[in-house]
Amino acid sequence: TAPANSSAPPSINNPIRPIPSPWPNSPNAARGSIIGPNIMNAPTAITVPADLTVMANGVLDSRTTVGDQTTFVWRSISAMAPYLATATIGRFDLTETTLAGGLPSYVAVDPTLSKGNVLRKLPDIVEFYSSIYGPYPFEAVGAIVDDAPEVGYSLETQTRPVVYRVPDEATLAHEISHMWFGDSVTLTEWPDIWLHEGFATWSEWIWSEHNGQKSAHHWFKTLYNTPAQDTAFWTPPPGDPGGPAFMFNGTIYNRGAMTLQALREKIGDPDFFELLAGWASQNRYGNVTTPDFIALAEKVSGQELDEFFDVWLYRPEKPTSW
């Protein structure tokens, strides 16, 4: 998780370090697994000084102040991979609202930061992604906005993404899309991280397209114009990052998203959007691999796509035909 507000001791889990499964006999266990058994109906009860706020996953069951201390009880109802859990403690302005359909929203912002207008777009982002990916998969939504510039990255902690500064619109869209791709549908091993980050980056693009701004095709073409000689842009390929140092390399995000847009243009919008919705619904609260995605893409499209995915996901050079 990202560190707590500066008034509390920071606690940072390095997302780049491979985490072996602590449950080697679990049916979910795999080499380099980050999954282990899912956490369900797990309450988080934390008592803090009354001027602090506790943010965690799920819904806020209760908040009780006795004297100069307050106890927050959060409950995660849906299945959750352990690495997506968070407990963030600090001074926050907490806004609780209810979105369409009765979905609770909890947005905590460091009081030294401006809330701005971007966070107001959260309901619209949830509504749009629900329309193309299927129903929002969890019991609550929201965000934790900290003033932690030294962190330098955001994290898709379940139902409550953590961002280290007031997010721009693309970042908010990216992190919320992870609720479908990364949180409710979670990879089995780290080398398949493009299934999270490539999907979330493409989700930024389709949100932009939905709002009449740059289309996903425009984003694709802009990046595709990068010369083949720029190996730092094209390598490592997103399906084979090679090691922890490159697990969150730009290619995982950009070339991963380009893979999806190239697939969209190859199989057409009807099949492509059916594929994404099916991927989200059929694997909800489960663990997946790249071969799983390829198999579903071939089933939905009726096309043989081995060469396509080999070119885009596994070959280090710039794709030139697919």
C-alpha cells in the first residue's frame, strides 16, 4: 500500500518484489504467486487517536469514539487477494456518498490538498466501465488521496485505490478500472502483470474516447509511431518482462494497451467488447493467465490468434504485421 498520511508512520509494500505464496499447499499457489487464499468477510478494526482517520477496504461498519480515541471497523465482503488489502491511517477529510444503485463511496483526501473537480468524476467513471465491462464487482468504491510525493506511484487497493497526490482524470480512470482488471480478476503470477496494467492503460484510452477526446486508436497510433530503434520503448515485451526490475516497465502499460487496441481493430468492436465483458464476468474473483485470455479471445472471435499474440506480447521488436 502507499504510505499513510505524514502524521502516521509509513507502511509501504514494494509492488516490484516478487512475493512467494505463503500457502504452498493451496490450490491457488503458484511459483511467484501473489494470491494465496482469498480474504472474504474480513473485518478490520483499528483504534486511533480521535483526530485521525482509518481507511481500509470495503464498507465502513462503524466508527465509535470513546474519550480521545476512535475505533473504525471496515468490512470487506467480496473475495480479495491479500496484496490488495490496505489500512491507511492519517488526517483525512472523509466524504461518504451513495452512487446510483446504492453503491457506497468513501473518498478520503489529505486536508492539505485541494479536492479539485477530478474526484467528482468517479461516479461517471464507475457508470461507464459498468456499461462496457459489466456490473461493478464490489460492495463499495472510493479513493484515498494522500500527500506523499516521495511514493511516486498509485496502487489499486481493492475498493479504495491509494494515490500519492490529487489524481488527474487519466489516473483516476486507470485505478478505478483495476476494480475489474486486477482486483476482481487477478493474475496468477507476476509475469502476467500486463493483464492488469495493459488493461488499465487501455481503459484510460477508452474513457478518453467516450468523452469525445483522443480515441483509443489515436493513442495507439501516437505510440506506434515510436521508431523501432527505440528499444527502451518496445522492450521488454509485455508478456515476457523478464524479471522484477522490468515488471512495471513502461512497455507493460503502453505496449500492453496497444495489444488490446490492435486486437480490437483486428476482431472488431462487437467481438472485442464481448470479450472484455466475458473476461471480467467469467473470471470474477478468480485468478487468470495470459493463455486463458488468448483462449477466450479465440473462442469469442472465431479466429486463430497465436501469431497475433506472439507478435504483440512475446517478441521484443516493434510489431510490423499481425
